[in-house]
Amino acid sequence: MNKPLVTVIIPTYNIAKTIERSINSVLSQSYSNLELIVVDDGSSDNTKSVVENIDDSRVRYIWQNNSGACAARNNGINNARGEYIAFNDSDDTWKPNKLEKQLEVVTKTGADVVFYKLSIPVKNGYKKLQPEGINEGFVNFRKNSVAGIGTQTLLFKKKVLTKFRFDEEIPRFQDLEILINIMNSRNYELYCINESLLDDYKVSRDSISVNSNKLITALEILERKYPDLKNISPALSRDISGYFRFSSKIEIKNKNYFKAVKYEFKAIMYEERKKLLYPWILLRDIVRFLK
């Protein structure tokens, strides 16, 4: 039985110090019929020499002018030869059975997209699997929120990515946006593996707690592209509400009260069942920060 080719795409930008480790975790997979495309998004460090010094014919290096990680992923998709496409980040490492396990699920279930959970450090050495609230099996888009599914966890049938691409304008939630787009089409099945197949996940320094401007820009793009989101996926809508509420708290802390009220009411719009509580919550938070 012929094993299908899997294309793995790693977008990278000035992370030469970690990319070799990420690449080796792909090349050492128990499922070996793969090609690895490293798309260099205009790095100014020695990324190119690190990649080209790896002696493995399965590795291809593509350089592009700096255009962002999503443009790099799309570039990789355009050059992919595989029947399946997966993504890794240049500072993440997979467990050796990552691809094998996901392909087994595809064979058994016929799923079009398969993801596994991320193991997130909490405190005192404890970790939790994210996203919470999704069990092993097919994902019900209305009942399950797809927020928190990382790009490095996804394996796609190539036919899915011939119709969908990563949004190159959205500064955050690129993985969320493409999943909303795919699931909203109602033509594809998404399957969850209820374990982590990533060695060690590190929260990005560009997380929402660090860069709230990117968070707001991304939320506004999602609003514009999917105006009916709260009806399409009430579960995801509740998470969007939480993101707006988080933004409101940041603006209160920065004493931008007009923006705080604006984002609080957007939170109300996305979770109507709490609309009577939010004004009081907002008032309470403002009073706290004024003290």
C-alpha cells in the first residue's frame, strides 16, 4: 500500500537559533514519506545557511520578501506536492508520532482536517489541554468553539486548502479565521485528538496580553468577515465576547473609557444572555481602577 506524501510547511523569520530543532522534529517523524518546505519570510539572520546545511533531500528552502507568516504559509501551500498539508512553527517541536497518529485518524474517520490539543503551562508545573470543552471526535461548530486551536496542530487534506487560504491581513487569530471559513462552508469535517502531540508549547511574546492593538484589529476583521457569527457558532461567539471584554479591561487600565465602553457593548452583542450584567460589571471595573 502506497503511503501518501505529506507536505509540512514551516514559516520562519529571524529565528535561526531554534529552527534546526523544529526541522529535526519533522524529519524524525515515524511517518517518513514527507517533504518539508521552509518559507523564509525575509530573514536577516543566518536562517538560510542553517536550513541549507541540513543534509536531507526532503527539505526545500524558499525565500520571500517580508510579507508575514500567513503569506509564508500560503506560499508554502502553493508549492506543496503532498496529498496532505501540515504546519509547524519555527520554535516548536513535534512528538515523533504526530503525523502518524493524525493520518491514522484520517484513515479511520474520513475527517478533512485533524487537530490535537495544546498542553498549556498554568502554574506549579501543572498543564491543561486547550481548547477545553472539545472532546475526542468530530467537532460540532455550533456547540464547540474552535478558538485556541493552534496552526501547528492542524493536518489538512490538500483539497481543503485548494479552496481556502490564510488571511494575510489579520494580525492575530489566523488559525481561527481559516477554521471559521472552512467550517462555515459546511462541506468539511473537523476532528479533535484529545491529547497533545507537541513536545513543549511556549506562549508567544506577541500574545493578546502583550499586544492588545493586534487583538482589536483582528476582532474587527472577524466582525466584518463574519457578521452572523453569533448565529453560526454560539459557542465561539461566547469566546469572542470574552476577547472584547478583555480589551475593555485593558482600556480601563489605560483610562481610555470611551473605548472601554465600546468594547464592553461589543461583548454584550456576542453574548446576549449576560447583557443585563455587563453594564454593572463595566461600572465595577471602572470604579476599581479609579481607586
